[in-house]
Amino acid sequence: NHLEQALKKALDEQQFALHYQPQINLASGQVIGYEALLRWQSPLGNVPPSEFIPVAEETGLIVPIGEWVLRQACRDTKRFHALGKASANISVNVSARQFKDPDFSQKVRAIFEEEHVDPRHFEIEITESVMLDIEHSARVICELKELGLRIAIDDFGAGYSSLNIIKNIEIDTLKIDKSLMDEVLINRRNLFILAAIIEVGKNLNARIVVEGIELEEQAELLKPFGVVGQGYLFSRPLPPGSIDAFLSEAP
Ligand code: G
Ligand code: G
Ligand code: MN
Ligand code: NA
């Protein structure tokens, strides 16, 4: 497979980069964390994750790529701390496929030890796809939590088993999918659903992050709910050069 070969080469030749998108406490305006998002700068141009992540998952290459992501995020975190932002949370996306690696939590532990980074600065974003093998996933999640990592459910409300997942797993953060935010200003039903999900999350002691905030009106509407926002209104995912400048200026 051509894409598979190109992905192997990308790892060897350092064609990957992590971009970081800020997450903002809507009430205070304070930046509380950043989501790391993988980017592939191939010699033929940028390839979006929607194209290469599925291939990486099918071929198993997501395992070594995921290790690179965690290690790079650790290194970036040390740089952020040097800029005086030691309290910022770093979120990293992890595929269900990575959980299948029997050594996954051991490898994660080793990376944090080698990089001298405290796992408590990190949150792992998983999706409902972990429900396909819930017994195994639940065990891995327990191991990760024992290391001090927090667990976020990504794309909440977008799929089929969203409620099932929070029923079965003790999560720290609910990330509400952009699709619910998209129509919130024109369709009140979406607002009622959003408010109900926020209520559920709060009762589960989870932090709520609303994704895909693009408009000032959306941010204003959400302010009274005491949630965190992420979206183009505040910032696009920023490449390594820009994130340091953003951090230096952030409150
Ligand atoms: O950044 P953006 O649209 O382009 O991301 C698209 C999708 O790729 C998202 O669903 C996101 O969860 C996934 N993704 C981004 N970075 C990573 C990563 O480092 N690891 C995994 N497994 N998925 C990622
Ligand atoms: O699936 P996941 O939530 O991990 O992916 C987040 C994706 O959403 C990233 O690719 C990121 O670039 C994208 N994203 C973040 N904020 C916005 C936004 O306000 N609008 C749109 N259209 N995409 C966004
Ligand atoms: Mn995510
Ligand atoms: Na999402």
C-alpha cells in the first residue's frame, strides 16, 4: 500500500508535527489547556488527519505514530512550562487501536519517565470506538488513570453509544461534539440538548469542553454554563512557532 509506505517514511524522516489548539474558560477568558493535533507535512503537501489516521489505524502504524505523538507532546510541554504555563492541561488524542497494544500503558509510563514529565499534566482523548472492546478498554483506562492521566471522551453526542460510554467509564472530561454547536443559534432543540448534556456531565463531576465555537454569539450563549470552549473563534490549532508566542501573551 502506497500510503502505508509513505507513512512509515514520514515517521523516519520527521514529517509529522503537533499543532496546539487553546481551550478557554468562557467565564474568565483564561486559557486552561491545549489539544495536540497531529499534522503530516508530506513532500507532496499537507495530508489531513481524516485521510491518514484511518490508514494508520488499519495498518497498525498508529502504534508507533502514537508513541511519537506522546513523546513530542511531553517535549512541547516542557517548553510550555519554561514559558511559565505550568498549569496548562495538554490533551492528546488516542485511537482505540492503540489500546489493543498489550504494552500500551507500559509504553506510556516509560515515555513520561524518560521525558521527566508528570502525567498529571495530561489528558487522553478517546472516542466511543473504545466501546467495541469495553472490557479490555476499561482495564487500559484504569491503568492510565493510575499513572495520573485524565480521561476525556471526544466527539460526545456525535455517535451512537455516547451514553453507554459514560455509564461504563469514569471520565474526567466530556468534549461535546461540534455538530451540536453548529446549529445552536438557529435551532433551539440543540440548545436544550446541549444544556442537558452539560447537566449530566456536571453531575458526573466531569469538566465540559464545547468544541467548534466559531462565533461570538455562541461563546456568549455558553458563558453562564461554566464550560470550557475550543474553536476557531479563539484560535485555530497553532504550529510550534506560533504556539510559543500565543502562550507568552495568554493570560
Ligand atoms: O485536527 P483535525 O481535524 O484535523 O483532526 C481530525 C481528526 O484526527 C480528529 O478526529 C482527531 O481526533 C484526529 N487526530 C488528530 N491528531 C491525532 C493524534 O495525534 N492521534 C490520533 N489517534 N488521532 C488524532
Ligand atoms: O475529533 P477531534 O475533536 O479530535 O478533532 C478536532 C478537530 O476540529 C481538529 O481537526 C480541529 O482542527 C477542528 N476544529 C477545531 N475548532 C474548530 C472550529 O471552530 N471549527 C471547525 N470547523 N473545526 C474546528
Ligand atoms: Mn480531540
Ligand atoms: Na471532537
